[in-house]
Amino acid sequence: MVEVTTTRRSKSWIASLRGIVQAVNPFLFRFMTVTKNESWVGEQAVPAEARVPKIDLLDASEDAYGGVIVDMKEPMNSDLFASVLRASTTKWREQGKKGVWIKLPIELVNLVEVAVKEGFRYHHAEPSYLMLVKWISKTANTLPANASHRVGIGAFVTNSKGEVLVVQENSGKFKGTGVWKFPTGVVDEGEDICTAAMREVREETGIETEFLEVLAFRQSHNSFFGKSDLFFVCMLKPSSFDIQKQDSEIAAAKWMPLEEYAAQPFIQKHEQFNYIAKACLEKKKGNYTGFSAVPTTSGFSRKQNYLYFNKKVLSGTNTCENSHTGKL
């Protein structure tokens, strides 16, 4: 390829040179430059900036904290993704963006290595996607960490006879110990604490219940893959009494006098279980008040959530209602 650059003052010289080159080699003539800002392609002048390949940037939405979120949906070649990601990151940095989030569905796993090589790191993973993140601002990194807690419930279900619903488990730390315990479980994603308590009781024992109060809760750390744990002791009122245990998880289930439950050596020996049992005993006597679940909305969304507090001092509040479907 031959490229000749000139100024406007040498147009006549270029014209004659073009004629010579065209006569010698018509192919070379097509690529001669007539000015510093133009090229000849197919005997037409093309601006120099048009010769630079254009790279489309990644589609992104802004988050609420000065960053952007890229939600990848369509397949992309790894090499192309590397170029586009690099160009997009440069543009976002020029725009003053702080953090970049990339949501990669499991089908686009080929792009993970590219993103990591560009400085992105894992933030969290779900069954259908992986979230990566990169801080691109020169300011201090303020990206939030992944979810730090798992939430569980224990269900204190007591009937009019002063009996409590208890189970023995087929697996876990209590397997084979002979200890009778409250039905327990983990709150599902998007599930309210009060709903989770009713669901777990229904799944493990077949007993339908109405949520009454949160009697107590505890926080522990490094309990599940390094995560912290929140555990809520919930009081429920049964609306059915015939136990139909879940055979896969529950070895046995029955109604037991509350005092007998509290007198178990395991309960007496372990401080936390002993405190919970004492709270339940005091509740039975009417000397203890827990937190009711009151439906509310926040100042940021119309979506309903539950505020748990002692509502006896307030009037006109509704509590979490019972439902056989687990919906509120």
C-alpha cells in the first residue's frame, strides 16, 4: 500500500502524481491520501475518523449509587466482548461512574474469564446467573458486600391444653440424640418471617397455624459458608391438631406438655435453649409479650412488608393473617 499526504498548496502536484501512479498501478491509486484528513477509497474521499472501526458500547442501566449495571442476555464472542467491555469501561470512567456490575446468565459462562482478566471479581452467584463487579473510580471503594446473613425460624406452637408441638429430626445435629425440639427451617428468598414459620410447621407436621408473635431472636456468625445467621423464635396458634409428619425429614412428632419440653437435659444444659424455654413458659403465664407482625409500607416503595413490634400499646393495627396457602 502507498500513502502520500499533502497540503492544499500541492494539489496540482498531487494531480500529476495521481496520473503517473494510475498509469503504473491502478490498484495503488485507490489508496492515495489527498489531504491529512481524507483518504481515497474506491476513488471517493473518506474522512480519516471513518477509517477507525466503530465499537458499540454495552447496554447498561444506572444504579442508585453512581454506577452502572450490565445485564447480558445475548451470546457474544469472547474476543469481541473483551474489546467492547474495555471500551465501555473507559467511557463509563470518563462519565464519572463509580462501579460496574455485570450480570452473566449461566449460558454465557464463556465470558467470565474475559471479565476477570479485565479486573472484574465475583460478587455473588445464583442458580441462573453470576454477578461480577469492578470499582472504576479513583475514590474509595464503597461497593456493598454480598448478603451477609441467612434467616431461620423456630416455631413455638402451643394449644389450649398447654402442650407444645415438638419433633425429632432424621438428619442434622439432632439426629439420633432423642432431643425433642421445635419445628425449624430457613426463610425462602422473598418470604416473610411470619409466612415461613407457618409454612415450616405445615411441611414438617401437617399442622395449620396462625402466626401470633416473634418471641425472641438471636444472631450468630460464621455458621453457614462463612455467613452470619439470624434465627427468629415465632409463636403460632394451631388451627388443626392431627399430626401428619414429613417422613423425609422428621423421625417423630407429637404434642408435649411445655414443662416437659423445658425439663429435657439438653434444654437445661444449653443456655440459649434454656432462655428460649423460659420465655415460652412466661408467655404461657401471661408475663411475656413478643413482637407482632404488622403490615406496613416504607417511604421508598408501595410494596407491603412487615414491621415486628409490641403493638399492645397501639390500636388499630392488623397482624399477619393465617392462610392455608402460606400467602398473606
